[in-house]
Amino acid sequence: MSKIGDYLKETGTFFLATVDGEKPRLRPLGLFIEESGKVVFGVGSFKEVYRQLRANPNAEIVACKPDGHWMRYSGRAVFETDPKYEEAALEAAPYLKNVYNESTGYRLMMFHLEDATAVEIAVMGKGESLL
């Protein structure tokens, strides 16, 4: 796995920040996959977070370790068009198949961050690039 993937795996839950008009929005996530050399995240096609990322793709992910170190991963959300990403995510988290399927009509929209920076920051310390 990449340094970013390793970090997210270790923290489990992480937070995605988006922009809603002029207001920030933050929510916890836990699903990501690494595919084709990318760290890829999924959000529901029916959710506000998806509409927010479509309207303004600037996003930031923050993950915190128990020792107080944390990572800031920022960039521009680019949605994947190849269904292999959604399929891989649903295989990684099969419980989501109850939500994202033909019966519900909901899709798991997969994205990665481009033009990204990733920094690990120690408590009261300077950041160190992970990319």
C-alpha cells in the first residue's frame, strides 16, 4: 500500500471536508481502496457530499492516529468512470451491497484526489510530506 493508504488503514475512520456554497462540510468516512496506483474513495450518488464535490471538487481528508499524529490529504476530487473501482469497493465492503445495487438505484461514486498534497503532522511539530 502507499503511505496514504497505510495511514488511512491504521486510523480506520477519517474525515472528508467539502465546500457547500460558502460553508465547509465535514463527515466521517472509512471506505477507501487502492487501485491502479490511486487511493480511491466512495460516496453515495444520492448524498449531498456527492453534489458538493461535483459543484466544487476541492476536498480535504484528515485522519488522526491515537498518538496525536495526523494527516492532511488535500486536492481536487476527480470521479472515476471505470466501474472496476465501484466493484472493487463493494468487494472490499460487501455490507454496502445492501445500499448500492440495482434495486435501490444508488451508486457508489468513486473518486481520487489530483493535484494533491499529503502531510503527516506530529503533535506540536512540523509537517512531513507523504507524497
